[in-house]
Amino acid sequence: MTDSILSVRNLRVVIPHRHGKLVAIDNISFHIQRGEIIGFVGESGAGKSMTGAAIIGLIDPPGYIERGEIWLDNLRIDQSVRGDASLIRGKRISMVFQDPLTSLNPLRTIGDQLMETILTHLPVSAEAARKKAIAGLEEVDIDPSRFGAYPHEFSGGMRQRVVIALALCAEPELIIADEPTTALDVSVQAQVLDLLKRLCRERGASVMLITHDMGVIAETTDRVAVLYAGRLAEIGPTQTLLSNPKHPYTRGLIASTPSVESGDIGTHLFQIRGTMPRLDALPPGCRFHPRCEQIMARCRSEQPEVAKNGAACFLYEDD
Amino acid sequence: MISEKRFLRRFQESDFLHDFKRSPVTIVSFAVVVVLFLLAVFAEFVAPTNPFDVGSLNLMNGFTPPMQPNAFTGEVFPLGADDQGRDLLSAIIFGLRVSLFVGLTAVILAMVLGVSLGLLAGYRGGWVDSLIMRAADIQVTFPSILIAMLIFGVARGLLPPSMRNELAISVLIISIGLSEWVPFARTVRGTTLVEKEKEYVQAARLIGLSSGQIMLRHILPNVLSPVLVIATITLALAIIAEATLSFLGVGAPPTEPSLGTLIRIGQDFLFSGEWWILFFPAATLLALSLSVNLLGDWLRDILNPRLK
Amino acid sequence: MLLIILRRLGQSVFVLFLVAFISFMIFRYVGNPVDNLLGQEATVEQRDALIEALGLNDPLHEQYLDFVTRAVQFDFGNSYRGALPVADMILERLPATLELAIVSALFAMILGTLLGIYTAIRRNGLLANFIMSSSLIGVSLPTFLIGVLLIWLFAVELGWLPSFGRGETVQLGFWSTSLLTVSGLKSLVLPAITLGLYQMTLIMRLVRAEMLEVLRQDFIRFARARGLSERVVYFSHALKNTLVPVITVAGLQLGSIVAFAIITETVFQWPGVGLMFINAVFFVDIPVMSAYLLLVGTLFVVINLIVDLLYLAIDPRIRDGQLRRKSR
């Protein structure tokens, strides 16, 4: 707790619409330690991206934070108006998105966009900013001679590295990476992830890695949080969770991830029966109960909270 | 077959009616359009006098202000009288009829022409398609009002002077209609290209239906929704085009005036203080044009799922 | 890239010839030069002689070529009304139309862009909504009605501005301008607003739509995530990307200002080529009609070409062959 850089308490994000309100995130609480890489995993629509957006203050309207607190160190940040938030955004918390092609302004050079970000946050001269920008490019293994190039002149992997350079140039304490490698080739994915990991370790920055790929989680993260239909299903150290998952959903997720080593070749791929419910059709009680093999009576009517062992499941309530 | 009762219930519960009822602006526009339309259709019965019966006109009635008895004859005109002693209310109602008639007919002409060419281009492909689309591209480089003026001017030039006024309305309809076919053609062509590849078309071909039958009975119904949207936009444009041409003096003649012609006449009397000769026809045109536009906007929003 | 330019040029040349051809056909077949020059009482021999002299019996393509050659040298024949050379008529009245068109275009572009940006940024504000609702009226009102109503308000009721004509003009060489006199400037106000209003509404709605579209894009989100201020996001990133497609459409619209000038000139009795054209249609003065159509047609083709080339120059993605231009 003393060493946590980010603290989220009872966060609730809703999206109002014509016929009512959709609850995108329902009462999530967690901490991110300084210097740790924590993964957020779950199916599409589980709320992982929304959590990241809430932290950095970029929830798309009409969605908004209805309840809860977000603390950055000892500063409360969930209530900032859009304008104030830019003292935090980019400077102390930054974000990297999934598609590097659309993340960059196609009509401006990357050098331009780098310098702009640097000059916004650091009180340096244009000359110094330029030097910093070039240094930034070198750090992500991009030839500084490409300073004046346009985004479309780079390959997908290189573009994402430019994006990472942009996210890191103001020396943030927390980086939220929303599916940073999903749009990239498999061979390039590993490079980008390694880069991210190395740079953050070097600076002591924390990373919130949002992904739906369990393989990425296994390779890169220290801790992992599993989201399901807007709530936390399980949270804990990565190795422990992967080797000994407690929540039935987590077990299902891991079982359905194909792996060469565990002899999955030639066998049927495991699937959790059913699908994650849509936000306008959430079941009562535990959100996972319609698909759960170990369902009990109370699961249909009551919602479990995260227990001491990290899983939000009535199987472990008494531990 | 869906029974009528069920159809009515489905309509009542549909999003269509739901959105309509929630928008007061749309309801008012719709009401205005309906009222104006009915006035135009039943002009002979609704108008107090027949403004074109020269014999019934009394020059002494000229320039009577609205709702005031004429100094000489004592007659009262609800919207005033023009320089010839014509009842303005009647003139407007008949003018409305001309405006709506030309507008609607022109749109129908544009629609028939555009949809046919679009179907042909999409279904046949090849050089037919290229030819039609090239022609469309070229026509679209120029504003449609200019093309309408061009066609009108040429037609006028080809007619002997005696027939020019008589046939003015027909020429007007043809000019406007021919200038607005392109959007119809392009949209229908696009949809045809898509539908052409679908299975029901292949099936129809296998059964031995001719191209014409396939185009008309199978592809056409699927194209109607976007065509309807374009038709409302084009109607608004056609009404404005007709009013403009008539105002400029190259449209509906004074012997069979539309709202545009009446406004032209009214402008002359602005400075001498007979404001009503301009005001009432202008207000009517504004109401008509605005309502059709609003209705069209609303229809477009409803029928276009992509924008939702 | 060069290939694209050449193809585009080729297209333009083709359409130019088509325009010239239509113009020629009108001139030759709708018009009745013999009757007009000789009157009804001419004898058969006189008619034949004139026909021969005018070259009306020559093969069609020769006549067409002759027409085009003369047109390029600005010889458009004589008007049926008054037998003045059409070219002189056009030259005399062209400055009036051009000044009006340019002033209207500037009005439309500047005000339209500013309002478009404002209503996009302050999306749900009261003023923005009011502006958008009024813009609907701007689009539904026919141009001539706007002009007439403006005359009524400002010339008849308030008496602030003149209701017709150009005011006093100053002759600069062959160009007569009304921009240098007070009465000239006063006379320009109402017609410029009338002519520009429709374009302004169009540009405003376009800028707003494009800006909203751009603001939805990921790179804007990323710019915000990097902590760039709202001002920088709007003006440094969104604006440039917005203006690129706007320029194309705005350019095309400006061409139509010249056509719509016909209407405005009629309402205000503005002595330009538009008024000349409408009178020609009314009186079936074929040489004038044909010449005007040739000129305006050429103007449109040229404008279209310039706008297309401009688009190619601005978007670096197209320059490098990365993207095919979105056709509108």
C-alpha cells in the first residue's frame, strides 16, 4: 500500500442512453505498485479498456464515472475537469493505444509530434526538445535520421515504437497500454513488448497492460487482473494465477489458451460454454453463474466480492 | 401475407412512428405540407375567386390592402389584391398548385429516368455502364440550375414564339427533371451492383426470367429506401429550382403564375408600399420549402441506419 | 503521380471539347442567324448567298472547328438584339460579376469556416444549436428570396442600403470597379450576402461535420492522452486535417457562385454577365446564350481541375501513392 502509485476504489462507470443506463464497470478496486507491470485481461467488452480510459480521464461521452475514487500517489484524480487533467495526462500517466497507424496524425512528421509533446510537459527550449526527441527515437531503436518522416512511411511495428517513444518522452510514472500489440504481427509483438518492459524497468515506471491474450500476460506481467462483464473476477501474481487459478472463469480462460508444451496439438480446443453477457442483459447475482460448472444456489442472487485469495467467488468466501 | 390489422399494429409500435411523434418540429412540418398539398389539389373549391378569369377582374380593386374594404367597390380581400384587382389569396392557392405540380412531376421524371439508367448501368455493366456514368460525371460538374436554364433556353429557342407561353410549364418540368437524375442513377447503380451478385438474382436467371423482369421485380424493391430519401431531397431542390426560374422570368409565365412568378411581380411594388403583394406569396413559399426540407431531413435520419 | 496528372488533364480537355460542342450546336441549330440578319422579307437568293457566306453549308466538323477557333480568339458573333459583338458585351460586364463573386466567396469561406469550427467545438452549446437551426433556413431559402427579403428590410424599410445597381464605378484601364467608391461598396453589401449566404451555410455545415469526424479519430484521442491542451488539439491537429477535404468541396462550390450570380444579378439588377444571360434566354438571343455557356462551362472544368490538383498537392499520403482520393 505504501508503495502503490495508483489506487482505484469502488470505481463505477456508467453509459447513459435512450432507455436507461448501462453499467460498464461495476465496483472495481485495485492498486498498482510502483514499478510493477500489471496485466488486465478479459474478453472484448469486459471493461478493461474502459478502466484504462477512466484512469486517464478519457472516457468517451456520454459515459462517465458515477462513483468511486482514483488516487495517483496521494492526489485524487477522478474528479478533474478536462482541462486540469492535462497536468497529469501525458506527464504522470500516459496511454498507448491499439492501432499505431491511426494513433498518429498522418499529416505531421513524427519528429514534430515528439517535440510538441516534449515542449508541452517539460520546460526546455526548442533545441533541447529536439535533442530529447532524437534521444527518444534512439531509445526505441529507431534511426534518428527518420525524424522528419511521416507515419505512413513506417511499418506497423516501428510505428508502435514511435507511439511508445511519444508516451514515454515526458517521463510518466504510469503507462496504460491498451492492446499495444494486437494489431501487430506475432514476430513483432515480442519485440515491442520487450521494449516496453525494458524501458519501464529502467525508469521505474509502472505499466497497466490491457490485453485479451493470455500469452502476452504470461510473458510480460508481474500481476494480473481478470475482468468479467465489468467486475473483477480474480487478481493476483501472474505465476500463481496461471499455475493455480481459483475463479472458475480464470480456469476456463487458461484452459482455452492453446499451448504447444502442454500437448494441445491434435486435441479439441477447450471452450467455456456460453458467451459473456451484453451490458444490457446482465444476469442477477454473480455475472458468471450462467456459464459456471461449479455453480451454487447463492450464485444466482448474490454478487461475490474479491476474497483474500484474490478471487471473487463464493467457493472461497470462507477462506 | 400480413393482414392489415397486424401491419397497422406493427406500424404503430415501430420506431418510425415513435420518432415521429417525439419530434414536434416534424409533426408541424408534416401538417404544413399536407395542408398546402390539399389546398393545391382542391384549388378550385377552396379559393374564393378564380384569379385567371379576366372578365371577373375589376381594375378598381387594384392595390386593396388586406382585410380592408376597397374604397370604390367595398370588396374585402383577406390577403389583399394585386395591381390588377386579383384576389391574392386565390392567386397564391393557384400558384401553390403550379409550384407543387411542377415540383412533383419534375421529381417523378428525374426519378424514373435516374432509376432506369441506374438499373441499366448496374445490371448490364460494360460499356453501357461506362457511358451512363461518364455522362453523369460530366453533368455533375455543373450546377443543376444552370443545366435547367440551358435546357429551358434551348427548348424555348426551338419552339415558335406563339407556343412559348403555352408550353412553358411542360418545358419547365422537363428542364428541372433532366437536371436532377444523377443522384438517383448513381445510388441505384450501386445497389444494383451489390444485389446482382446475390443468390435470388442468380436463381431468377436460372428460371429464365428476362433481364427486364429481374430488374423490375426483384432488384427494384430493394432499392426503394435510398431512392425515397433522394426523392425528398430532390423535391425540395425542384421546388426551389422552379421558384427561381419563374422568378427570373424563365419559368411559369404570368398567365399561369407559380409562387415564384408572384414574388417577381410583388418585388416591383415594394417601394410603393404595397407590401402584401410580395409578402404573402413569399411566406407561402418559405413555409413550403422549409417544411419539405425538414421532413426530408427527418426521413433521412430515420432511413439511414449508418448514422444512428 | 505524373500519370495521374496527365489523366486528369486529359479528362478536362475532353469535357472542354464537349462543352464547346454543345455550345456550337446551340449556336448553329437553335439559333436562326439567317432570319435574324436578313429579316423575314429576304429573297431566296439573298438567303442562299448569306448561307454560303456564313459557311453554313460546309461539313459539320469544319463548322465546329471554325467555331472553336473563333471562340479562342474571343469572337462569338453578334447579339441578335442590337447586333453588338458578344465579346464586347461580355468584357464590359465581366468585372461586375467577378467582383461580386469574389467578395461573396470570401464572405462565404471566412464566415463559414469560423462558424463551422465554432459549432463543432461547442457542440451542444445554446448558440451553436441556434446557429445550426438558422442554417437550415439558409439552405431551404431560395437565393432570390433571400435577396428580395434583404431588399425589403434594408432598402425599403430601413433605407440604409441601395436596392439595385452597382453604384458609382471607377475605370481602371478596361476594368470598371465599384470597390473604390462609397456608393459602390454600399451597393455591394446586399448582393454579396445574398450570393454568399447559401455557400456560407454549406461550408459551415461541411466544416462542422468534417471537424466532428476528425475529432472522433484515434490520433486526437492519443493527442489528448499525451496531455496536449484542448487548444492545441483543436487548432494544431484537428484543423489541418479538417481543412483538407473542405478545400476540395469549397472550391467546387465557388464555381457555382458564378452560376448563382445569375439569380442575384437579376434581383439587384446588377449589370453583370449573369443578368445578360438571363435576358438572352428570355429574348432567345442565341449567340449570347451560347457564348455565356461556353465561358461558364470552361470555368467549371478549370475549377474542377485546379481543385483536384490542389488535393493531390496537400495530402502527403496521396503524393506518395499511399491513398486513393475519396471521391465525393
